[in-house]
Amino acid sequence: MLVLTGLAGSGKTELLRRLSALGEQTIDLERLASHRGSAFGAAGEGAQPSHEAFGLAVESAWLASDPRRVLWVEDEGHFIGSVGLPPALQLALAEAPCVELEVPLERRRARLVAEYGDVPLEDLLIALNRSARRVGSPRVEIARAALRRGRVDEAVVPLLEYFDAAYAERARRMRRRVLARLDPVDDVSGLLLAIGALVGTPAR
């Protein structure tokens, strides 16, 4: 298993789906969870599956994978919205090496604006209120005022300050082995060859 990790807005989900289109093995946990995987992941999404149904879907996809080939999974916490990852997968994600995406701040902001810009304001405000305790009142107030002015781009700025700091702290605690760092706009074919050489399984 290889874990795609990186700061919010770095394009992990998009790269995971590009890898799948290239014939790589993947498990798209966010698709199975009907949730984008962040504090704002439910905004604009439909209802999530039950905890049991999600767990069964994840385990089925994992068991169907070929253990002789690389299996790509996006970095996630123990819960994606209201559904929890199976304990065995939590452990596997924690122990697996990773490929870290490094993307300039402005491109990350632009990606998040594009992703959430069409989400109804009320859904964004609900998500913001839900995360207020963690993010902190000053940042939340700045983001809330920006959203009410229709400026998603301005709302993203204080929120990324929090999420970037949280990511750095989590990375420090987990101490994962980083096999490669890349900007996902690069051609991924070279990455696949390099990863295949490192783990001993050629890319498909």
C-alpha cells in the first residue's frame, strides 16, 4: 500500500483518479464515503452510507486488490465524515510509506475555490460552524464574513492556516517514510516507474 498525502487543496483525490485511469490499483475512500474527507467534506454532497455499509464496501475493495501490485490510497483520518475506516485499514495507512504532493499555496487556494465555489452558502456556513471549536473563533469569523460577501477565495485563507498547521503536526507524529515528493501537474508516468523500482513491482 502507498498513501497519497499532502496539504489541503494539493489534488490528492484528482491524482488518485488519474492513477486509476492509468490502470493502477486504487481505493477511493472518499467516493465510497460520499464525502470529501475534510471538515467541509459534506458540503454539497448527498447522504453518506451507513457505517456498516461503508466498512463492507472498503473491505470488499481491499480484498479484491492484487497483493502483488501497488495499492494507492488517499491519506485519511480514522473517520470520513460520519463513517469510520475499518481498524485494519487504519493500521495499514499508518504503517504504509507515502508519496507527498507539494503544490504552491496559490494553486491550492484556487483548487479549493473551484471545488467549493458552487456549494450553496448555507451548506458552507453549516460546515464552518461545525468546525468552529477546532479552527478557532477569530479565523471562523473572518471566513464567515468573507462567505457572506460571496468571497470564497478570501474565506479559504484563514482556514488553510489552521489546516496546514494541523497537517504539519500530524506528519510530525506519524513519521511516515516518504518515497517521493511531487507536484501533481507533472507527468505521473515517471513517478510510477520510480515507485515500481523502489517497491519491486513494475507499474501496469
